[in-house]
Amino acid sequence: MSEFFHFIFSSPNLIATFILCFCVLYWLIVMLGAIDMDFIDVDIDIDVEADADIDMTGGTEAGVAWMNKVLYFFNLGRVPFMVWLSINGLIAWFGTTTINFLFGIESFLIGSLVFVVALIGALIIAKPLTYPLVKVFDALEKSEGLKNAIGQIGEVLYSNKGQVPGEAEVVHDGSHIKIFILPATKDLVLVKGQKILIISKSDNDNKIYLVEPYN
């Protein structure tokens, strides 16, 4: 047993083991009732200041929006962050330690590169594994009042690109809620900073709202 702990805490496995230990400690504290499950809530949206906007075939805003959509594709934001991190962290830890053991890797640098590869693999593996949880949290969300976003006024953060959703912010009960949006009118392009009215949810994706410009 001591050899096992020595191995998982060795330098090539250190990053993966640290993330896994952090997740285990977090859930132990949650089970003790000291904090809520959503105590750590990482927002995948990153505000882009007006003076930092760079419009060069996409620019800063487009780059951030693209990254947000990649994270959304891997279900971050569709399930709580710590649930997402725990599943991906466990898979990445298993992959990292297995590869390092089989190839006898002892270097921290090489082990870190192995972790990056294992994390990419974890994202791919975890996507179908977390899909049932997306359905569960969607159902919980329906019963907790996010549906009240319909009929409210929001502000566009990132423009839509055709059928690729944009993002908007809604202030609801003092909370700033970020949502994915598409215009209810086909071929309409929403502009950053534009006021919009949320009218319904998309038939194709319950996490995307249909909106109209609001003047």
C-alpha cells in the first residue's frame, strides 16, 4: 500500500493526483454538510472589456466565445463544475498513472505532458458519460425557476453565428445568469450589447433560449 501511495504522489503523477484529491476532499466536505454542492461554481463565460476588443477575423471576443462553445460541447456549464471536474479528473488520473506505470516515466515534465494527453482523452470519454447527468440537471433546472428567464430582458454578450448560439446575461433575483441564445427570427444576427427579450426555449436544445430584439 505504501508503494502505491508513493507512486501516485510521485512527481510525474502529481498534477493528476492533486486534482483527484481536491475533488475527493470537496465531496467529503459536501457530505458533511459544511458546503453546498454548488459552492464552487466556475462560469465559463469571460467578460471581454470594450477596450480589449480586437476585431481581426474573429479577434478576442470571437476567441473567447469559441472556447466557451468548446467547453459547452464537453458539457461544462450543463452539469455543475465540480461534478464535471470529478469525472474528468478521475479518468485523467487513471490514464496518467497507468501510462506512467507502464512506461516507467519518472520525469515531472514528461508526466505533465502525459497528463495533458490523458485529460484530452478524458474529455472525449466523459462527454457521453455525463450526458445522462445533463438530462438530470435539466429536469432539476426546470423545477428551480430558471424557466422564469422566459419573458425577461437580457443583454447580448456574444453574437450568434448562424445556427451557432450566442450568449446573453440575465439578471434574475440578484443573480447574473448566462444563457445560450438564438434569434427567434431566422437569419437575424444579434449584436453584442443589444437588449433582447427571451420568449421560449429551443425545441432542439433545452439549454438554448430563443430571443427577439428588445427596444
